[in-house]
Amino acid sequence: MKHRQICNPKIGIVNPDGHAIGVDIGATSVRAAILSHGTTDGRPSVSVHGCGHVDLPPGAVLNGVVCDQHAVTAALRQMWSQNHFECRNVILGITNQQTVVRDLAMPALPHDQLVKALPYQAREVVPLPLDQALIDWLPLGEADPSGMVPGLLIATPRQPVLAAVQAIESAGLQVARVDLSSFAALRAIADENHGVEAVIDIGAHMTNIIIHRHGVPKVVRAVARGGQELTERIVDRVGLDPERAEAAKRLQGLQATNRNFTDALSEGLRPLLAEVRGSIHYFGTTEDSAPVERLSLTGGGSALPGLADLFGEHLGMPANVVAPMQHVRNRLASKELQNEDAELSATAVSVGLAMGAAA
Ligand SMILES: Nc1ncnc2c1ncn2[C@@H]1O[C@H](COP(=O)(O)OP(=O)(O)OP(=O)(O)O)[C@@H](O)[C@H]1O
Ligand SMILES: [Mg+2]
């Protein structure tokens, strides 16, 4: 799967020690995964060398956007020092509701000409002022007989990317590449051998919905829905304080016996289910449409007891929670830097960003 994104050619994506590090800045915490790429039995494989996470104060990151750069910088510094990370060139994940990913075929041009031609092509399809957007294009195959190369146009608001990059640089790190968090989740979670699958990363504020066909993204959406609003609904409806509501949500979820409690959760999940259904429906109207065979869920929000079953029932297909490290071999390659807890803190986004270093 090749989901390349905007690179800084002056900075190595792979660090001098051969490791790639993905940084996922979410609403609840910053997370990093350090991987190396190699071969096992003649096939490409990935090993993990380190993972870490540090919680963020509420409000530091809202809907995927860094709002308090100092808090994010402090959390990154802490994560680096407490895990003794040595890599300093990182791959940053970006989530933004306004990100646009669209099919766009481009002529087979040399890179510099492609860069010049892209804004003209993008103007037609990107609903953002182009001077306020970062634009990239991802080839998805070889040129057809008419010389056009199939690919994806990616556009995202520039300012939130700059805010995240500044927070990282203030921590003494360098951003070697910026990638979409949804592409990273897809890389970590998707089973390329599977025909058509929906990968859904449910966070605290944001949910990434990606429908892929044999690993090629066909629908990519980020919606402002997540686990935080479920906790808020429990607070409002059941009258628990936020801490207890959060704990009860994690422990009992949709399997609780209190009807008020489960109703609060089901109602809170309805808009998210509608978003997923809408994405599947939209895919059904495209040229490449084919039945979606299954849902693969990830992100903290997917751990809600009973959520996978609810999604499976409502959308009429198998739904499972998938571990972020499912495609990573040689886990805990470096035992002295690692422990099981750290590995559990890795997110599909942090793992998938580092996996993308080979792309
Ligand atoms: N066991 C659980 N049951 C239900 N919800 C859970 C559980 N564990 C975590 N969560 C929820 O997952 C959310 C955090 O998920 P995650 O860490 O993926 O988000 P994030 O990446 O920090 O945020 P975002 O991607 O929205 O910026 C929180 O809303 C939390 O309540
Ligand atoms: Mg997240």
C-alpha cells in the first residue's frame, strides 16, 4: 500500500539508526511508534523498537487541530525523555474535517512540472482557498494508453499543519513527512488481501472513515464524532460526574443494565453510524463500487463494550476491533526500551505513519 504524503527533502524519513517514528497527536494524548523495515523469509516485514504516550490536558487538541502548542510541545518532550527515544526525524499525522481526498488522473509529468500543474487541477475540486491549503498528489498506478496516471488529490488546510509542525519543532524534533492519519490507520489496519473493507478509527473527537479496495483508498473522510460526546451524554442523561461516566462507559458500555445509560450511548452513536452508512452508500454510487465486506474498527472509541456488535448489526456486515500492531512482526525487538504497556499505547495512526516510511 503506497500512501505517500508531503515530504521535507532535507530531512531523512528514516533516522540514522534505521528507525522511522510516527507521531499521532490526538485529543487525549501524543503517541509515538518507532519501527524498522526489513525482510523476514524474503518478504518485507516491520519490527517495533519503541512506543510511547503522554496524556494531553483537555483542550490542547480539538477536532484534530493543535490549539495549545506549548502543551503539545511539553508532552512530546516528556515522551522523548521518559522513553529515551533517540530518533529526532518524525512522520506527523494530520486529521482535519476539511481535508479533501479525490480521484484525480494526472498526465505523466516530471515531478517539478507536476508540482506546477497541480494547483490548476486542484482549483476545480478543492473547496478551500488554494493559498490556505497544502496540496499533494498520490499516484496509484501506471499511465494508461492516453498517458494519464490514476491517482488521488489530497488537500488540507495549511494552518493546522503548521501549528502541529511548530509544536514538534519546539520540542527539538524535525518533521520529515506529513501524512494523513487516515492513510496511516489504513496501512496499519487494512488487510490488503480483503476485497473491500471499511476501516474506522474512532477517537475522542474525530473519527476517520476509510473504504479501501485491495489497499487502495476509495473513500476517505474525517468526521467530528467520537467517544468524548458519549461520555458527555452519560453525564447529561444519567447524572454521573464526568470521571465516573467515563469509567462506567469503558467498563460496561452498551452491555450495561441501566436502560438510561445504554440509551444515552445508543443515541450518541446514531450520528456516527449514519456517517459510516453514508460513506458506504456514497461508495456504492461511485464507478469502483462493490459491496463492502466488513468493518475493521480501531481507536480508543472502538473499545466501547458492545460497539462492534452494534455496528455489525446496523450495517449488516461483520465488524471487528483490530489491533494496531497486527501487521508488525518481531514485536518488542528491543526489549530494554519496551514493555507490553507501551505497546498497548500505540495507536493505528502512530504505527501506520512509521510503516509508511517504506512507501
Ligand atoms: N474501553 C473503552 N470503552 C469506551 N471508550 C473508550 C475506551 N477506551 C478509550 N475510550 C474512548 O476513546 C477515546 C480516545 O480514543 P483515542 O485515544 O483513539 O482518541 P485520540 O486519538 O486521543 O483523539 P482524536 O483522534 O479524536 O483527536 C476517548 O473518548 C475515550 O473515552
Ligand atoms: Mg486519534
